[in-house]
Amino acid sequence: MQPMKLYFDVRDIFRAPRLALSGKKIWLLLQVNLLGYASYFIFTHMAFIVNGWSVGEVWIEYGLYPYLVGNDYSIIALVIWLVGVVAWMVASLLGYTAVARVTYKQLKGDEFYSSSDAWKFVKKHWHAPVFTQLSIILITLFFVIMAVVFALIGKIPYLGELFFGIPYLMWFFGSVFVVYTSVVLIVASLFTPAIVGAMEEDTMGTVFQNYSITWSQPWRTLLYLPLIYTLLYIAVAVFSFFMKFGYQLINVVFGHDFLMGSKLTKMIGWATDIVVTPVCDFISASPFGIGFFYTYLPDSSGVLGPMEYIGATFIALSLFLIVGTVLSYAMSVEVVAQTIAVVIFRMKTDEENLLERKDEEELELESDDDWSFDSDSDSDDDQEEETTDDSGESQEGGEESDSGSEEESSEES
């Protein structure tokens, strides 16, 4: 198992779209997106119900993509909706961490690291991707609250002026640290899953690594981030083009007048209006705009029959999975590029090649091998000792029997 040869510079980032185009990585992210979407969907409907809406009204107004913003809502409804948003965010962070781990193992040359292994790693290290940003936010809030407290003390007549003026340099450097920590929070929101997946850090270690990257690699961070999202845009454009081409090809072949004809256009049109149209309206500037999908659907109007509704429902589910796959590939490109960037940052900062370091799975495997070897050798030694004891006892027994027979023969004579 040989690690992948990297340049440890910006050229390695260009590998991200190719490495991200992996069924394993896309499936991992599709899983968490479906789970996160289901949680968001349920909590959003609960928020609307609290506001007095019915499920049917929510479906007619928003369909598959409900959102609370833009409506009149109570504080309770807002809290319920935010729970759904946070649930999807947490699921995405865990999925990012799993893909970062798979990418790291792939860079090390391990192409057989499975999805189940990645989820085992996430189960062991889930605290870091979830609580790192929260820890940095708490650090910032601590300094802000302390500043407010000291400002209140500064209102005391006579004493307050001295309390503010004499330690002014301390207030200044504390303020600079808060600004720096705010920048670290932005870096942490981007690189935390990659740090956990590649460096196996806990929460405090991940916080420290984010501070280290922000301090020691600011220019590379500013260079890599625009490059990463430019590559992401291009990769998703190419990926979605092939998806759209397959979509159109099906419509051309099956929608011919001698084949399904208007039946297909009605079914595809109904499914597309439910699944694809809201997404394309939301990101109308993206390469897969809504007009492209309707190129081969000249007339999708008409009432669907019972069996056509069933078939169109399955088409809608398929289109929903296709949209989720495009989203998952975009996320895969992002986290793969960030993982490569973390490996580069570590080499540039500490001259440590993370690809040559033995990770925790390799160390556990070695310890298991050593334990089994030692246990086998110990059992062999025990068997030899038992054999020696048995042979010694048999020898002594033989000598006693020989001496006893000699005594008996002398007595008879």
C-alpha cells in the first residue's frame, strides 16, 4: 500500500473533482442528505402546524421544499424550524467527516477502506466536527461578555476612567483576538471535517489546528478557497450536463409519437414540476436551468389517470434522488479538496507528511497482530512446559519402578 504521490502545493487541489467522483463518497453524502432532509421536512411541517397551517396547505404552497422564512411565525415555530435546520447541518458535518476519512485513506493508498469503516470512525470522533465551531463561538462570546462587564465597571465615576485607561492595551489586544477568532470560525466552518478525518483530532485539538491554519497559512487559505469553489462549480456543471443529457435522451426515445407519446410528457412534466422546477427556480443561474429540462416536453398538460399518477410518483422519486446525487457530488468535491488542502497545510507548517504517518486503524491492527503472536508463543511455551513436566514425571516414575523391581529380585534370591 503506497501513498499517492503529491506535490504538496496548489497543483494537488486540481485532483479533487476526479477523486470526488466516487460512488462510495457520493453514497455516503447522499445518505446524510436524505436523513437530514427527512428531519428538516418533519420539523418544518411541525413548525407550520404550530402556526395553524394544515399539512395539505403546506404541500400546496411549498411542495417538497417547505421553508418558514417569509411567513408570519411565532417564536416556538421558529425554534422548531431551526431544530430541523440544525439537524440537517449536523448530518452534513458527519457525512463530510466520513468522506474526509475515506479521502485520507485513499491518499494513503488504501482503496478498500469501506463506508462502514468510515462510519465507525465517525461514531468514535463525532464530537469534534459537531462541537468545534460551537467551542470557537463560546470563546468569542466569553471575550465579548467580559468586555461588556468591564465596560459596565468603566461607568463608575472616577474609578471607571482609570480602569479603562490604564489597561487600555489589554482591551486592545483582547479586541484583536476576538476579530482573529471570528476569522478562525470561518476557517473552522470549512476545514473542521477534513482536520478530523485526516488528523484524528478531538474537539480541542481541532480548535487548535484551526487557529494554527489561520495563523500559519493565511495566504494559502485565501488562494485555495476560491480555487476549490471554482473547481466545484465547473465539476458540478459537467456532472449535471451528463445527468441532463440522460434525462433528455429518455424523453426523446420514450416520448416518440409511435411509443409513449403524450402519456410520457404528462408523467415527466408532473414529476419535473414537483421535484426539479423549485430547485431550478432557486438556483436559476446554475448550469442546469429549468428551460433545459423542458426542451423535449412540448406539451405536458393534461389530467393524469390513476396508473399514470403511480408511474409519475416513481419518476418523481427518481428525479429527487438524481437531484440529491448532484448535490452530494458537489459536497464531495468540496470536502475532498479541503482534505487535500489540510494535508498540504500540515506539510508546509510542520514538515509532517500525514500520508506516511500510521493512523489509528493501522496502529490497532498492529497491536492486534502483536497480541495474537505473543499469545500464540505463550501458549506454545505453556505446552512445552507441560510436556516437559509430563516427561519428567514419567521418567521419575520409570526410575522408581526400576529400583522397586531390583529390590524385589534381591529379596527373592
